[in-house]
Amino acid sequence: MWRLSKIILNNFRPYRDKKTIEFSTDKDKRITIIVGRNGSGKTTLLNAITWCLYGEEYHIQSQKKSKGEESLYILNTKIKRDLAEVSVELYFRHTEHDSSFLIKRKQDFEKINDKMEKASRDKLIILYKKHSSLNWLQEGNPDYFIQTLLPKEVHDFYFFDGERLDKLFFTKEDSIRNIKETIEKLSAIDFIDNTIEHLENVKSIVLRNLKDQPKSLDLLRQKREDIENDINNKKKELNDVESGIRDLESKIEDIDKKLNEYKETKQIIDRRKELENMNNEAKIKLKELESNFAELLITKAIYIYCIDAIMTLSDYIENMYKQGKIPPSINPTVIEDLLNENECICGRPLSNNEKNRLYNILKMFKADQELYELLGGNPTNGLINTIREFIKESDKYKKEILDLQNKIKQKERELQTINDILKNTTQENISDLESKRIEYKSQLNSLYIHKGYLVNEIDRREKEKKDVEKELEKEIKKHNKYRKESYKLDLINNSIKLLNKIKEERKKEIKDKISEKTDQFFKQLIWKKGVYNKVIIDDNYNISVLDNQGNDRLTVLSAGEREILALSFIAAVRQVIYIDMPIIIDTPLARIDEENRENIAKLLPEYLKDTQMILLMTNTEYTKEVSKILDNYVGKKLLLNFNEEEENTSIEVIEGEQ
Amino acid sequence: MSNKKSSDLPRDLHVDEDKHGMFKELEEEEMFKKTYAPMKTIFLYAMAIGWYSKQRIPLKKKKASIPSSSISEKERWLLNAIAVAETRDIDIIRDGEEVAKIAEEYANYGIDILYNMRYDNKIRKQSEFYQVLDLDISRVIKSYKSTSDFTLL
């Protein structure tokens, strides 16, 4: 297993000059605790790691990020000299064989007009040593190395902020989609997608290179190409729209943070956030209800349309029973025996006339017997029951949908009142911020609508492209001279079909495993035993926590329970799609009330068996009780001290080797 | 040797080749896609609407589209009910070929209505489709409520 053995920070924000932090790599004592006050450099440590790996700081306030200035901030502000270097080095060591690698990113700065400016682009260097070798070798393709070590898109499952963890399933729909995308990336689904894309490109090349095409074929080919170009343009536009949505969402979040700083508005801002979250949740639930109701309609309403036919059949069957036609009064096998033996019951041989009459009776009884067997009772009873159930279920769905719609409307009204209060407040700063927020929200809604339009259009054009392709391939098959191309196209189409099938199977397998493991971990870790019956994750990675009555309790979970749910989910993802990397959690217990802190502290090492963990905690989190619980697993304890005047963080080892 | 009985449905149920595209288009709809056999679901729905409208159209050119193995027992009895009500002869249920033919012809009429319900210009979103279906079913239930058939339920 790979362990992060140390990090060396050089002039990175408050870590002035060279600072080394060594982590515990012990198999049993695999936790390193780093304690520090707010602002002492804990989150910076998380940022230093993502900057070193990906050249970006992910745990920084979004307003700084959106200005694109973060690379300037990384240099300690007290450094004023002609030339300066900022660097972060991560050292990894393997526990079983004596191999190591180090990742270093550095950025040079120079003084221009008394201001420190970037002197060049940052540089990533990776050195490795295999099996006790003394010499470090340099990796030729460092970006690729990082991508295979821990893809950028999935770092959130390894380095995360505990304060944000409980929001994992409580943010906008886009975030849920991100979870889905991230997991699919981890499970190599994107690799299948890339292969399909490559095959589609090959198909385009085959079609483009057809020689001496007759006009009909050329027209179809041109049509396909036009549709394909249109789809590509729309996909590009969709990307821009999605990034616009993300940008606006982060701007709104920043405004909310600022509004939250005003004492007089804090309470209603919190309420607004709560209402918005509840409505997002309710909208997802509404979609699900509508989808289930739609399924009921299309599979069961058919019996409603045919009630008269069902009742007619029912009448026929009832009458046959009443008339004694079914079941037949005589078993046809008795007549068959008489005919075979050619003898009456009394022993007298049968005359030809009697035989003919018996044959006719046999025919009639056989038909009734066959009908009786086919009916097997009265099958219309089952159909009538289905109609009754449909009416009952359909009424239930309609009521639930209406209730939910009303609840959403009610919350929207309350939201509108809050918006009006904030907009019309006499405090200029607040009303300015609120006006901006309204403007962003309106832009955001337009983008959501445009996104919906683009998604539908891409879908429609994809179908159109498929139809044209079919026509085109049919046309190609007519020409003997394109035999080879036709064979190639068949092969490509079959491969795409097969890959799509594999993709769907893999997606389902991964999702099912994650759902099962999350359920298992959550039930093991949660302290309220027996309250929650099942955790279910659907195909879109929406999560439900069902109680014993089958009600979804997700929205009423406490912060601690939500964190446990998120940790269970992350543990499940890590177990299903294993990547050998340590876990680093910033403020893991900050949002948890005192009572439950000890519970989580107790469960953390259990939930991440054999995993190296680095926990960045404040003094208020790292209480005596928590320390007592974690101590068995802790190999090293460090204290961060920040000197504001000097803008310098120093590191003090309070337990473990120096 | 085949053990096929005369009451068995033919291997496949057919749709008119001219209307196959409509079935295929509906098959791509999210709502149908998530069912066990989307083509069968659409066929049965079209058949039910066709029956309710009391209109059947013979197929011009048959295209085998739904394996009858996908039809459940309950659904088969719905096909039987339509055939019996249509011919006023219970013995029809022993003739699988004829039961299938009647169902196909009703579906051939109903598919036009179902297709229009979805792709009427006023309906743009998939989510509105179920509301249209629900409205139609509520209308059907309302019209049945006055008849003895419904009160028997």
C-alpha cells in the first residue's frame, strides 16, 4: 500500500520558507492528527495537496477562484525579493516493497515594479525509485502519471472538507449528476464511452471516403454530416451553458455567504437556504412520483379502456357455468374408453349408428373440456382486480403529487416574501446584494431552460442521425463495389451495440454494489439502531433513507446522521472502485454536536480499515474525549501555530517521532 | 416437433410496416423505455385505445414486431376479452391466430391516437405526456361510471 510519508511546503501561503510535515505511515497507528485554530493553515494544507497534484486549489473561497487570481495568492505575502519560489512536494512510500515516488510542483516569482509576479508557468516534476534503488528517475509524462494515480475528477472522495460533507446529497440536481459522472469515471465507463466515440469517428471516415458515390448516396451522406456537425455544435453550447450555470451558482453562494454575515438578515437567509434545499429535494421527489405514476398508467390503464370487453367475457364465462356447460358433466375419457373397446357399459357391442352418435358427443364434450381447461376458473377476476388496484393506486399517486405540488408552491410563496423583504430593506448593502442575487437567479433560470432545450434537441438530432445512417447503410448495401465498406460498417455498428450493452451492465453492477455497501455501512455506523430500514440509491444516484414504515427520512436526518450517510457512501465507493490513496479530512467533526462527535470518532477508523488518514482538526473538535477514542490509531500528533505578524505557520510535533 | 396448440398466439404480433416508425419513436420515450418490453407496452396501449374507440384497421403490410412470449397471462386474457366481445363467440379464444389478428387491427387504429397524444404540438415535454394520458383515462372512467359495467367493479 502507498502511504503519504511527508509533505514539504516552500513559501506556500502561511508556510513561509521550507516547512516539512511528516505523517504516520505505521500500519496500525495509521492516523495523523493535525490540530490548529481557524486560519492556522489547515485548509491550506488540503489546498497545497490539490495544487501540487492538479495545479488548482479546490478548497478556496469561490470568489477568489472566479477572479482567476489564486495562483498569485499562493506566494507568502511577506516574501519580497527579486526572485522567489513556491513549491509543494509530496513523498509517497510503499509499505511492502521499498519503492517511493515524489511529486513536486513549483512556481517561480519575480519582483516587477515592486510587486511579485509569476515569472513562468508552474512546473510539475515526478521522481521515482523502484525496489531499493538509490537513484531517483524522472517520470516522462507527469500529467498522465497523476491522472492514473488519482484522476482530478475524483479527488473529492479522498481529500474533503468535513463541513461540506453533509451536503453531499443535499445540493442541487447538478451535484447529484456530478456524483454519477464521477463514479462512472472511476469505474472506467468513460473508457467505454471514448471507445464508442472513436468507433463513431471511424464510421464517419468510412462514409466520407466512399469513392465515386452516386448522387442519392452523396446526398444522404451530406445530410448525416450536417446533422453530426449540428450535434457537435450543440454539445459545445451545452458545455458553455453548464459552465455558466456552475459560475452563477457559485456567485449566488458567495452572495449568500455575505448576506449571512449581517446579523439582521442571518435568520431569514438561513430560512431561505433551508426552503430552497427543501424545494430542490421536493422537486426530485415529485419527478420520481410522476415517473412511477406514468409507469402505472402505461402498464395498467389498458384494462380500463377495455372494461366492457372484460365484463362481456366475464358474462360469457358465468353463463357457461350457470348452464352447466363447464365443467363438462361427463369426462370425455369415459366415452373414449367405450369407443376403444367397442362395447356398451352393459357389455353389448356398439352398432355403427351408436358409434357415430358417441363420436359426436365426444367431440362436443372434448371442446367443452378444452375450454374449461383454458379458462382455469374465471380469469376475468384477475383483470377486474387489476382495475380496482389501478384506480386505488392512481388516486393515491394523484393525491401525493398534488400535495407535493402544493407544498412546493407554499414554499415558493414564502421564498418570494423573503426575497421581497431583502430587496426592499433600507440597508443599502443588503438590498444591493439581493438585487444582484435576483439578477443571477433570473439568468440561472434562463440557462436551465436553455439547457433543457439543448438536451432535447441533441436527443432529437441523435435519433434523426440514426435514421439517416440506417437509410445510408441500406443504400450502400445495394452497391456491390462497397462490399468492404458495408462489412466495416456492420462490424462498427455491432461493436457499438455490444459496448453499449456492456456499459449498461457495468453501470448497473457498480450502482447496485454501491447501494448495497452504503446500506450495510450506514446501518453498521449509525447509532440509532433499528430506526432506519434501508438506504437505497437509484440509477441517478438519488439517495433515500427508508424507515421501518417505508418513509424516506433523508430530509429529516440530523447533521451527524447526514455525515455518517456521506461517509458510508464514500466508503462504499472506495470499496467498489478501489484506488490506493490516503484520506485527508478537514474539520471532520465541526458540524457534529458534542454527543455524536464521539460516535463518529469511534467509527471513523472502523469505516476506513487499513487506510492512512490525516485529520485536520480545530481545538474544539479535538476534545479530550475524542482524543481518548482515537489514540489507539494515532501515530502522530502535530500542532499548527500561526504568527499573524510574520505571516508564518510553524509546526510542532506533540506526539510521535520528530 | 412443435407442441403449438391452436389456442396459442402466433410467434410474433405484427404492426403495419407503415406505422412501425411511430412505434419506434414512442419506444424511445423515457416513459416506455423503462418498462420491461417497451414495444409490447406501446402495442397493448394502442390496442386498448383502438378497442375503446371501436375502430379496427386491417394491416396493409405486416411487420413482426412483438414476440408473443413477452405477453403475460393477464395481458393474454385482455386480448381474449376483446376477441370474445368483438365476435360474440367464446370459442374464439381457442383460435390464437384470430385473437392476435383482432388485437393487431385495433392496435393499428389506436397507434395513431397514441402517437398524436404524445406529439401533438402543444405537448413539448415528456413529463406532460403522462398528464395527457391521465386526463384521457379519467374521461374514460367518467364515461363508464354511468354504466352497469363499472358499478360491478
